[in-house]
Amino acid sequence: MDKLNELGEFGLIDLIKQDTIHDHGSVVVGIGDDAAALLPTPRQLLLLTTDMLVESVHFDLATTTPWQLGYKSIAVNISDIAAMGGVPRHAVVSIALPPATSPDFVVNLYKGMKEICREFSVNIVGGDTVSSPHGLVINVMVSGEVEPANLVRRSGAQPGDIVAVTGYLGNSAAGLALLAAGEWEDYNFAWPLVTTHLTPRPQVKAGQLLAGFGATSMDDISDGLASEAHEIAKASKVGIKLYAGQIPLAAELKEAADKLGKPALDYALYGGEDFQLVFTMEPGQYEAFKQAYPDITIFRVGEVVEDGQGVTLVDETGKVHALEAGGYNHFRQEEQNVLLDFNSDGPEETYRLGQEVAKALKPGDVLCLSGELGAGKTLLSQGIAAGLNVADAVSSPTFTVLNVYEGMIGDRQVSVYHFDLYRLEHPDELADIGFDHYVESGGIAIIEWPEKFAEFLPAEHLWLTLTPGHDASERIICLAPKGKRYRELCEELK
């Protein structure tokens, strides 16, 4: 049987329901009935958390296996339970699957889920399976329990507390950057970083012990240390001062950062998905904890200060900087008014569309290519370059940020500036590469990941968004012009 639509929903349930219960004493009814029936532990608070993972937004099936994806989908939820000082108990998994998905894919997806559930004695007790017309979607709910006295919120930090973390930071974000860049397998430093990104390890034991030892606040690091520091500061109505020299950075991260051309500290502050814990604790308790549990890795990274001081970073020269929250925001995107859209049935058609766009270009035009990893931005760029008669091979400038080519518009030679802003974090980095100079030089500017610096783009430009279609190879390409010149360009393309 090659496809799910041949297997059916109940056949799929029979395929995945084995080996889902690890704590039989707490489950009266599991998968297979209208609802699960569970036995709660007396005098424990119930914790509930949920996370949704959407293909092409949270993961790329070109860079992760079904097993890894299943493992991570459970891990990110268990990490939330750990941040409250709790013990994960049960999981409910709902998945929306394209009809052409193979049963083997689903079996391996659930094998990854079952593996991490086995490690943490979590029972998969139910869920739902539906058909999806637009890629894979996974929604997981995990319940946990915690003694009322050990419940840790974000809101308990007090001035004078120490700020600390449970492990190295930035590894996951660097791993993602390496996956996006490709050609990472030959670097020894890359493997632990990529592994951290694809199969994160929730800090459940550390969370329980810290809660029992008086942690005043705690959060899991899903969006970067800077973002989580702001979350704790806001909830606790305090300020937080972090010290750059104390933030733990692995040797592998430093090697990767050097290769990627980006400060290692930026991955720790703004990258996210480390799923370590950041916590605050009274200094005496912190020292006592280190003596009581020398096998639990913790690093002091800062201190809690009065509310009016905000969230700051002290660099290694002693200079204090205001620290922006950073991190990933699913809804932070420039609003676009789409004038024209195309359906591409595959890579060849996306490439040809790029060639057609090139025919309508004039010197000085700016094209902004938006879309998640694997959406086809570089392929579209290659088509545009081909339409401009660029002779050189065009590749993604992930490592270099900017590639410069020479092309032709009619009988006029024109420079083509191909930017990839994926790994940049701060506006100063745009200035370092001469972004404004190149964009305003009268050549053709092609900008991938423009949404990261939307406010620094020219007022007039053509925004092209690539999103997945019904099939894996299909893309919907929407054109949103900003300014009269680009409205005319869209009219010409019609």
C-alpha cells in the first residue's frame, strides 16, 4: 500500500497505536475510543501545553527525517512542562497529512514520537488524523503534573536574583543555518549543531530540581535568550542585566559562526530552539544548588535588577547596551497588496517565470523574494539571472551574503546584486556590506529574506512571495508592487 488514501483513517490508527503507553497505571482508556480516560495523581496541579508545527514554516522535509520530526514535535512540548518544574505525563497528537503521504512516512514519524515518549515515560493517549491540501501539519498537546509548591512561573524574579541557564546556547540556530546553507556534512563541528536543532533534548530533570530548590522564575529558550529575558522581565516587572562574556558558547558554535560569517553570540541571543532553561534564583540558593547537584550543568549569565533599568547586555569591554527582544515572530511581516499571482507546477516553471520577470526589468529595479526554507527563492533568482544573460553559475549567497554578477538588459551591461539576508540580525550589518550603495547603484538588486529588514528596503520595490501549493513541487508565486514603476511591471507581465 503506497498512499494513505488507500489505507484509510482507521487503518492508519491501527498502524500507529502500538507501543504508545509507558505508564499503564495512569491510563484507563487510551487510543481507540471517543476520548482517553486518565487517572490523575492526587494533590498535583495539572499542566497543559500545545505546539503546532507547519511544513515550510517550522520545518523543511528536505532537511529533516520523519523520525527526527516526530521526536522534535513532542520535545518542544515536553520542554514547556520542564519550564514549569513539572513532569510530562500524556500526549495527544493531531496530524494533517497530504493524501499522497506514504504509510512508511507516518510510521517513522510516530517512531520518533514514541522514542522520546519512552525516554520520558509519556503516554500517547489519542489525537486525530485528517487530510491536508497544503502540506503536513502536526499539533501536539502534552499534559504534565507538578506539586503546587514547586510550580515555577515567569513572574517570580526579584532584584538581586542570579540569572542562569542550563546549557550551551545558540547551537540549534547555527544548526538550522548550516542546514539552510547546505554542504555542511564535511565539517566535524556541524554534526552536534545540526543534531541539537533536529532532535532537541528537553531539560526535565533540571527543571524539577531547580523548582524544588527555589527557582523564582523559569522559561524554556525557544525564541533566543534575549526574547526569554524580556518575557521574564515583563512578567516579573523587573529589569535583567546579561553579561556577554558569561553566556555559554560551544566550541563547535564558534567554528560554525566563523564559517557563516556571523558573531557566535548572536545565535545564542536571537536564534532560539535551544530548549535549555533560563531561570532566576536567590544567590545563596544558586550556590547551594551547584554543590548539591554537581552533575547538573548550569551557567550564570546575569542578574535581576530594578524594573526601570530594562533588559541590557554588558559587552566584554564593560559597555552596557539595550538588548532588543529579537527571536522569531510568526506574524512579523510587511503587509503586501498582491496584484498578480502565478501557479508553478515545478522547478522548471519557477525558473521560466524568473526569466519572464527578467524581460520586464529596467536598471535600478529591486526585487524582494520572500518564502520559507525550500520555497524556491534561489531557483527563481537563477531564472531571473538567466533572463538577464548572466554567464556565471548563480548560487545562494548564504555564506557570502552578497554575490555580484554581470548581465545584460538589451545591449546595456548591468550589474546584478544577489543578497541573502537570512543570517543577518542587526541593521549595522546591512551598512557593513554596503547594502544601500549596491541597491541604489543602478543595477538589479535581488534580495532573499527581505522581511528581516523590511523597514530598510527602498520605498518602491517588487515583492515576490513563494508558498507551497497542493503538491510538493508546486509553488504559488504572488507579486506585490510598491510604487508606480512596479505596478507597470506587473501589468506588463500580465
